[in-house]
Amino acid sequence: MINIKHHGATTGVTGSCHELVLDNNTSVLIDCGMFQGAEASGAESDNLKLDFPVTSVKALFITHCHIDHVGRIPSLMAAGFNGPVYVSKATARLLPLVLEDALKIGVTRNTTLIRQFLNLLSQQIQPVEYKQWYPVESVEGLRFRFKPAGHILGSAYIEFECSVDDKKEIILFSGDLGAPYAPLLPAPQAPWRADRLIIESTYGDKLHENRRNRRKQLENIITHCLKDAGTVLIPAFSIGRTQELLYELEDIIHRQKGSAWENIDVIVDSPLAAKFTQHYRELSTLWDAEAKTRKQHGRHPLAFEQLITIDSHSQHLKLVNYLKSSGRPAIVIAASGMCAGGRIVNYLKALLPDPRTEVLFVGYQAKGTPGHDIQKYGPTGGYVHLDNEKIDIRAGVYTISGYSAHADQKDLINFVKRMRFKPKEIRIVHGDKEAKQVLKGELKKITPETEIIIP
């Protein structure tokens, strides 16, 4: 019988890595992500290690290129994996950028070694079209299909059709599913059927605010900042969240012509995010209908007049000091999304003690990350440790959950409910313990005959 093993995303929301085992000598991997926050066990080196043999792994499938889904690929290749890496065409463009950045930050700055790895990766990457069935190289009785997941550019959920003993079984890995009505990307469509489903549960116990409300919140928070003459800091993931925010900010500025909004600087201080934004612009054929219409009307949702990109580290340090001393109103979007590194840390160290500052979280903050601590203790005037320094939090701290690129509980349930033929087995991964338990209970109501497992 075909077996499924989980090598991550079972105790939290990072380290996604699942193995579809066809027999003792043949398996394929779905994602190979890095552990982050408390799930990394504290030691930086641990989050890159593999705790499973790779001798039977014939192929790797990538749902999307967030680091918690791809960060251990270098370790996988170092362990001897040399099979095909199947990705969507957009992911094929983004993945080398993500892994190059991850290697520079967490492994080595040796450009020769990094270039060698990227050259090897390019030989193994096999881009595929959405919605088409493909055979798996060197694996009999297995074919697959990518479908848009609406999470970030290039994201997919993956259907496997396994033929064993004249029986066909559809096994579906959701990856991370996007939220309907999110900016820029079309919502994922539920499949016709799945015999077994491995589904994420990041927001399995929560409902997002609707888009109109969260856009109004975004507008209100930044209007408050304009009055205070301070800086709004938005820790954002380089892929997905940054581009969605730029899209929404362009629309607010467009509707606020003649107001102070026209003079506010929108700063993206992340070379990686700037590169991804360029790819988002170039791949506008993957945008949803609303975004395409704006472009046809001559608007530039990801390249508007107030948008400023900071490239060099020296420019970055100058800007941090300038904002600290001047109090000029500005919106700064910088990585990392959970404040665990990257340029956002320097802004936080300089500006968290300033009551004119506002910190706006628009994405999930995993336990054990500085972002989670700021989110939890900031509203009561607490503190956070950044680079081993104790930083008092006098800034305002806000959270807009709706800007998560993840489906919420209702969306996850609808993904299953809208299947014509429901799964016989559902495995719930990629979520905190409570989120998984709550989602299990809700799914049981709509699929009482299904075996629901929390690995």
C-alpha cells in the first residue's frame, strides 16, 4: 500500500516536507522546507538538517517557494538527491532567488559555492504548466498535475494519480492555499475528487476579516501615522505579502488624490522583495481579472510614483537613521516577515522605542519569533530581544489578519466541501495544535465518513 511520511510541518507551521512512498525503493518528496522560530529547536544549524534517508527519493515537487517549503533543498542535494525538481513556471523563476538568499544568510557567503549549487539546481528544475498531467521521470504508475493555489505567484496544489494493482488513487497535497478575494491572484478552485488529502491548517481555527474592512484598517492606521508624523513599519515576506500590500496601497493613494497620501513615501527595503515584485509585474498574465483591468486602464499597481526601492546596505542604514531623527511620515515594508532577521530588525531597534512609530503585522507570527513577541507584548508596553538587545516597545502595534496569504477556516472547509467526491482520508498538517484540532472537528461535520488524521 502507498504510504505517506511527514518530515516536517507536523508540530507547527514550518518545515513542510512530505514523502509519498510507493514501495521500499521508490518515493517522491513534496516540499523540503526549513524550520523557523521555536520549531527550529533554537540552534540555527538544526533547521537545515534532514532526519530521513534520501536514497529512495526519485523526484521533488515544490508547491511554492516560501522558505518554510524550500529551505532544506540544499541539504537534500548535498545528501545525494539528483532527481528532477518539478515546479510551476513562475516558481522556476523565483526559486533560485529564494535559495541564493537563504544560502547567503544561513550557510555561506562563498559566491563560488553558491553559484555551483544554483547551476546544479538549474539542471534539475523541470517547469510544468498548470492543469496538465505529466508522468514522473523514472517512476512507473505515477503521474501528477499542478493547479493554482492562489497563495503566492506560482503556488500550486498537487494531484498525484497512483496506479497500483490495477487501481487508481488520487492523492492531493494542498501546499499552502490562498484566500479568495485576495489581491492580485485568482482564488484556488477545489478539485473534482481526492481519495487522500494532505491539507494545511495555518488558520484552521480563525476567520479573516473581509477585504474591504482590512483595506479600511490599513488606510486608518496609516492616516493615524500621517497625523503623528511617524513611520509605519510592516514586516513582510518578500514573496506574496509585499506585492499584495503595494497593490492595496496604490489603490488607496489613487482614491485619495489631493490629500496628504499623495506625499507619503512607500519604501520597499528588501532587494529580494524588489526582484520578486519585478517578476510579479512581468508575469501579469497570472494576475486576477481585477488587477488586469487596472493595468489596462493605465494604472501601475506594482510600480506607482511614491514607490521607492532601497538597494544597498549603506542606503538602508542612512534611511534608518534619517527616519529615526526626522520623524518624516513613511511606510516601510521590509523583510523578514517574522522579524527573525533581515533589514526590518534595524528599523525595529531604532524605532520601536518611539511612540510615533506604528508596527503593522499582516502575516502569521510563529511562536519563538521576535514578531510573535512584539505582537503579544507590544500592546502592553513590553519589550523584545533583537540581536541580543532588550528593546522597549513604545510604538503602536497592530495586526490585520486578513492580509494573510493563507486560506482561513471557512476557505479550507469549502475546499473540501466543494469536492464532488470527498476523500476517504484527510491528514491535517502545517498548523498549531489548536488550529488542527478545531479544523478536524469542523471537517468531521461535512465528511463524517472520512478518516481524519493529525500526524
